[in-house]
Amino acid sequence: MHTPREVSHARRQGQVLILFALGIVALLAMLGLAVDGGNIYVNRRVVQTAADTGSLAAARALSSIPPTLVTTNQQVGNALCTYVQTNNFGGWTKIQSAKYVGTNGQPLGGVDDVFVAGQGCPTPNTGTGACVIPPLQACGVSIVSVNVIPNNAAGIQVVTRQQFNTYLMGIFGLNVYTVTAQSTALVGTIHHNLNSSPFIVCGTDAELDDDSDNATPEGIRWSAILGDPVAIISGSGPYTRNTTLWSAGGPANTMAEIQQVAATPGAKPKGPAFNLHGTAVQKGPCSTDANWKGLSCVADASCEPDPPGNIQDIDIPTGAPYYDAADGTNGNKVGLASNTVGPNGCGPGVLQRCVLLIPVAVHAAAGQGTDVLNVAAFLAFWLDTCYSKDNGNSQTCGWLISDYNFGSGSSVTDWTYGQGPPGVSVVKLAA
């Protein structure tokens, strides 16, 4: 027979055991929350980075001319697969969905998926680097696994996913956890340029460098192929680009080709050289004067605006009349007042073997006078000495670049895939 004191002591021992068991459960829950919560946070950050880099890379591929033997929709898939999968923590990050979006950043609807249903990314190969490091085409996304790009596509939306095992939360039945992230990147075009430019290009009648070396690798002069002068842009607003220049494998140089030229001293791009700084000083309308010089107004007191200065602070409207008035018919070659942002950009004291954003001129509007040109676009050119420089003149020529891209800056989301490569673009995250 137990005494009351013995019974009370046994009860207290039982209560301690219950409290201890409950405490252990609480401690394990707190430890699981700390350990697995940190793991969830890291994986969530990784899949968001994968989504952001994947959408940016895919949008850039959408706006660029792809390498030989690879179509644009394949290169979009290659960009997604490479940058999404290799931003990982543990296993390869997965693409849950990838869609083309319009200028409003929303999926287009219909057949807007990048990949054909049931198709996806090749498995990355760390041995060969396929789907791990550039070049993107080495990833090997096949043409049968990607859909045709809609003409009204302006960017890419991607949803990424990572599934992983928990450490301690399995005790409570949560053995596997999945995190997802979404990102949208859009392609924009440049409508405003704060950087000054000593040159201005006649968009409707751009003159070629008159030299026998300004020719294709086969020795055919570009003037025999394109005519001379060349209409780089045309129309009355919105202005359209000469699709012959921007076609895949066409005369315009890709940025990848320009970077190869930049790395090779003395090398010149494969495309046609346009006169920027010629020997003539005669003024006249861009469309009619064969001796138009192509310099911004820097020295002539009769120039408009007054006082004269390098072409700068141009803000091309997005609606009619689609241009901004700027003089560009006389002056002297001068250095740049500020840098051109981007790879191999020109800057103060650097005006050859570099890239420059140049205002593209169209005809003066009625009532504007003969000294005024209108800037309708900005295009990127590789600047170097002309082929004809051996005649004693320090001439500067420009080679058109088809896909010069800024990582940031002011832009307008008005470009779609059906318009062809944008020439100069800004790819930015929209959401």
C-alpha cells in the first residue's frame, strides 16, 4: 500500500516526463524551422536568380541575330536552359513554364509557350560544358522542341522550380519541399540619348566609303550590292529599318562579330563601311546633297540650335511626328563629351575602334529650313578609319551593328519580334 507522499511523487515524475517529451517536440520543431527554413530561403533565392537570369538571357536572344545554323527560337531555348539550370543549389533548377509575352509583359495566349508540350531542356553536361557555359548554341536545344516565335512577342516570362529534401521537418511528415519563382524580361528600344555625338548619319541616303576594299570577302563592292547611297531607314514615321541590312548573315555586323574585330588589332568588320567624316564641308539636305558631311553642328554660327554643339539630349517621341529636330550639316570632328555605355563603347578621347550610338537623320519637315535635320532613330556603329584613308584624309567610317544591347538605361517597350532585330536595345526585368 502506497502512502499519499509516494503517490504524489510518482505523479510528479509522470508530469516531468510529459513536459520533457513536449519540450523535445517543441525544440525539434524550432530547430527544424531554423535549419529547413534557412534551406528554403536559400533555394527560394536561387530559383529567383535562375528565373531572372534566364528571362534576361532569353529576351536578349529574342532580340539578336542567332549564330549560323541556329534559329532564334532555338537560341531562346538555349539561353533559358543554360542560365536557369546552372543557377542551382544541389540539383539542376527546373523550368516549370516559359512563355512569350507582349509589350504589356503578359503572356500572349494561344501558342505562346517557348517549348513544345512534353519537350524541355537537355541535361547539362559538366564535362563538355553544354548547357553549363556559353556558347549558348552548345546547349543543343533541337528545333523540334521549340515553338515558332509569335510576331508580337516582346519578351519572355519564365517560372522556375526546385524540389529538395528537408533535414528535420520530415519528422513531422514534410519530407520534400518545392519552391518556385517567376520573372519577366522585356526588350525595349532607345528613344532618348543624353550622350553627345560628334556624328549624325543620313538614314535615307547613307553614303558608302568609295574604296575598292569596301567589299565582301569575295571582292564584290558593297555599292554594287546595296547601291550607293543606302537607305538605312525609310518611311515617314514610325520609321522602318532596311531589312536587307538586318537579315541573318546580312551586311550588318552582330555584336559577337564586332567583339572579335575589337580583339584583333587592325581588323575591320565584314560589312559595308559608311562615311561619317568625309572630305566635303558643303551643307545641304540629307536626302539630296551628295557632299553631305555627316557631322553634328559644332562650329558654324548659322547652325540651329544656337549656340551650336554636339548632338545631344535628343528625345524621339513615341507618337507622331516620330522625330526630334537637330542640326547636323556642318562642323569639325571633335571628341566625345561623355561615354557610350556598353561593351567597347566610345568615350572621351576614344573615337576609333569603338562603338558609338549615332543619331540617324531624315528629311527636314516643311517650314524647318535647309539647315535643319530630324533625328528619327539611334543606331550603333563600330567606328574606325575608312578604307580610303590612304588619300591623306583622317576620315572616320562606321560599320552598322545589328544587335547592340545595353544592360540598363531609358527605353520604351515598343519593339516586337516581327519587326526584326531592334538594332539598339535595352533588355530589362519587368516583373
